[in-house]
Amino acid sequence: MDKIWLKRYPAGVPETIDPDHFNSLVDIFEQSIQSYGDKVAYVNMDQEMTFNELDALSREFAAYLQQQGMKKGDALAIMMPNLLQYPIALFGALRAGLVVVNVNPLYTPRELKHQLSDANAKAIVILDNFAHTLEKVEADVPVEKVFLTSIGDMLPAPKRWIVNAVVKYVKKMVPSYKLKNTVDFRSALKQGAKANYERPEMTGDDLAFLQYTGGTTGLAKGAMLSHRNMVANLEMVSAIVAPLVNDGEETIVTALPLYHIFALTANCLTFMKHGGRNILITNPRDMKAFVKELEKYPFSMISGVNTLFNGLLHAEGFKDLNFSHLKIALGGGMAVQRSVAEHWERVTKSRLLEGYGLTECSPVVTVNPTDIEHYNGTIGIPLPSTDVRVVDEDGKEVAQGEPGEIQVRGPQVMVGYLNRPEETAKVMKDGDWFATGDIGVMDEQGFFKIVDRKKDMILVSGFNVYPNEIEDVIADHPKVLEVAAVGVPHDSSGEQVKIFVVRKDKSLTEKELISYARENMTGYKIPKLVEFREELPKTNVGKILRRELRDEEEAKSK
């Protein structure tokens, strides 16, 4: 295969990386502690945590986990937004040799039950705001130990007490709950400080993460990401950004949740390796507070999805910030719109680089080179040690410029889906090529462009929404006969979910259906539009034709 994109690599970017340069993410973490000990690693709610402090706290958590009988390879779930507790729990779990299961805090009980059961999670670190969700499924999941934490727990007293009291009693953000086998996160750290930590032997083949991704079966699948997968992607991303990065000096804005694979790799792990300071934004939807946070720090890097950048550009006060230190804005998770990228460039006088990745690829596959002058409408070129090809339906490579399915090969490609050999076999082609399901083209310089997405997937604010899952939930409503879900364009979220419903009972209303969906699905999956029909378009074997419905919606929007 002719890797024409290598000619487009900026000076200093290598063609290959060594995925075995480190045995594990823990090796990289320990190196960073040695190199950047007194530097600030994380900031949240004006509280700073240095690399040395993160070292001590994560070691305490690792020691406590080991003392409680958790063994190498056991799964620990983390369910919280961006708080200082997240990196402590993350690196503590990895240092104990555990497998981290990232959980979206907005999951419904149904979604949480599936993920914790599928992953066989032995323990969970959960923010008390979401403990009521866990309570509803506690009896049905394998979790033996629940580590409870509150929003202000890593803040110094008396600020800690004030924040936690306001969140609980004034804002009433913590619904009542009753859980068994709970341990206060702070007391676990205190007990861990007295316990002995034994560093387990780790190899690249050991699992680091079970990262869940939507599936065509309607149930999320756990992508098994090994330490080697993650180290490889970290080395690749590091090689790309290294020419711009001054080790130990950068400040990165982390507004995307760390439980999302994009922020996990691009922000948390990459800038741990480079000694960067991560500014953790707990609630990026509060744009006024977000802009106030950005005023405090001369940030040099920011990552996000198109909707986040668009929101900032329209937020009061953003255009007046000091952007003189800004080197990189990295867009991913969903397509970056040209209008947003060009507006960003005008306001910040810096580039918005688009990349492309998938959970199954740890996640980054391609990114635009750091030396491009302006947004170019592509997802960039493959990372070092990453092969990308475009194939037809028979798996044969197409001519340059011709559309076909994008397939990826490299050391960052997952081990497979947990307990789903058949699903794994569907996406792994010719042994080690991962079939993305995305349709793309490659130009004469090796830049790739997505021309169509996975046939049925809906992309809402950077999150994958699979129609089968929506349809499974809606079809369970006793008044529904048939349902089809499609994505329709939306100015702020990229797409929104629309459902077409054939009713069993004509008394069924749009309000009733959306209320039902809200009880069973995370917010971004909930249908925003409902259309009742007498029948749905189908193939001659009775398969509902979502494409026909999508085409109708596209025709309306023209």
C-alpha cells in the first residue's frame, strides 16, 4: 500500500512509533511524576493538584483497592463528570492493575445495569448526584463495593463543606438514595495512606479500559483496549503534537468529559505524558461560568466537538479573552462545520484542526497536520504507524478519489469486543483491518474526507446514537406497533433524533412517547421529533427502510 500521506508529515514527525516503548500506561505515569512532580497536573473549581499530589492520592487509592481484595484484571467503573476525583480514581485503578470501565453519569438504570453487568464490574466510584440511579439496579449488578464522592470532596475545608452543602441542600442536586456496601471516597484515601501498595507486573497485553460504544444490536459493546493499544495511540498523538508542545509548560482546557475516549486520550493521557496542566470543566453547558474559567488561565490547547466550539463563539465575553497563548484547538467526535472553523479562526487567530477516531481505535486514526494554515474540510492524514485504506463492498481497494469504506490497521486497534466474538468478527477484516463503516475518500496528498457515515448512526453533539437502541425502547411501549428512528439535521447538536411511529392505539400522543423515552434513555438519545404514520416504508422482506425516511427529511430541509 502506498502511504502517500507520509510526504505531508511536518518536519520532526516520525513515520512510525514504538508501541512497546512502555509496558503500560503506569510506566508513562511514573515517568511523568519523576519529570513534572511539582508542576500542576489538574485544576478544578480553583483547586490545583500537582503531579506529586496526584501520585500520592492515586497510590493511596490503589493501596486501598488492593487491601480490599481487588486483583489485577478486575473491573472498576467510574461514573462522574470532570472533577479532581476522576484522575485520582483512574490512575489509582490502573496502578492497582485494574481495568477501568468509564460510565456516562447520565445513564438511565437500564443502561447502567447493562454496562456494569456486561463488564462484570466489581466496584464503582460514583458521584452521589447519580447514586439514585445505581440504587435502582444495585441488586442486579455484580458490584461489591461502592465508592461515594461529592462534588466538593477534593477542595480544602471549609470550601469543601460549603460546596457540598449548597449542592445537596440549596440546589437539591443529590436525589435521595439508599445503597449497601458504600465507602466514602475520602476515607478510602485516608485508609489507603496506611496500607501497603504493591505495584503489579503489567504487560502491554493487559487490558486498561473497557470502553463502551453503541452497537447495531441496540446494546452497547465493550471495546477491549489494552495497555499496548493506549500506549500506541498516546505515542502517535504525542508525535504529532510534540513540535508544538513545550513539556511541562502547556495548559489544556478539558471541557469534554473524561469518560469519553476523545478527552481521555487527547487531554488526560497525552498531557499527563507532556506534563501539561488540565483545566477540568465540570459543566461546560453553563457557558457563562465556562468563559469565566477561561479568563483565569492563559490556555494553549483546547479540544472539543463542533457544538462546543460553536457555543463558545456565541457566548458572551468569549471573543474578549486572551488567545495569545493558544496553539491548538482540536475538533473531533463529530464533523467540524466550515462556518464554525472559520469563525473560530477569525476570533482566536488560531486554527481549529479536525481529527477522526473511533472508540475501537483508542481512538485517534487521522488528524490534520499542525502546520496547515487554514481549515481544509478534511479529517487529516493517518497518524504514524497507522494504515488506512478505502475499499469497495468486496474489500478491494478503490482508486484514489473514489469513495469506499474506511478501514484502519495499527497497534491502536482494539483487542475485540468483550464476550462478543461474532460482533468482533464482523468488523475485523483480513485479520487485522478494522472496518469503520464510514464512507470516505482520499485525495492526492493522502488527506481523507468522510462523505457518508455509518449507514444508520445518528451523531448528536459528538455522541453516537444507534437507531436500533431507540427503536427497541420505543417499541416496548404498549401503544406502539412499529417505529423507525433517523437523524435529522440540527443547528446546535449536528443532528437530532426523529422517530416515525405506527400506533396500535390512536390515543398515543407525542408527549406521552417522549416522556416514556426520557424514563429509559440518556438525554442525547431522546427523540426530539415524533411523526405518526399509517405505515412505514419496507423492503419486500419487511425490513423498514430508514434510508427512505432520511431521504424524505433531507428533501424537506433543502
